[in-house]
Amino acid sequence: MSLVLTFLAFVAVANPNLSALTKNSLLVLMAIVQVIVQLFFWMHLKDRGHTFPIIFMAFGIFVMITLIITAVFWVWW
């Protein structure tokens, strides 16, 4: 799965028919999927006994998104 996502990212960047917005959106989406695949398959988060690390990572993601949204509103207003 990791190799397929890496190959798809290369094809997306090498394709001259895609716009820059489409390329960037695809790369960000594939990067998010790649992180999830890496965590669950290579870091073994899919196994039993890894509930607390998953909860802490979810909380960290929530805090990060909250900080980004707060910073965006702070700068724009």
C-alpha cells in the first residue's frame, strides 16, 4: 500500500495535464492516507493494547486542528 501511494504521488506530479491545485490536493490527501497506513501497519497500532497511543494521537490531532483554525481566524480578523 505504501509503495502504491508513493507511485501514485510520483505519477500525479509528473502528469502535465493536472493543475497545480489538483496536484497539491492529491498529494495532501495521499500524504494523510500514507501516515495512517504507516501508523497502523508499520507501527502496529492495529494490534491489541494500543488504545492509549491512538487516543493520545487523536487528541493531539484535535488540538493541532483547533490551533490552526484559531490562528487562521486570528490573522484574518
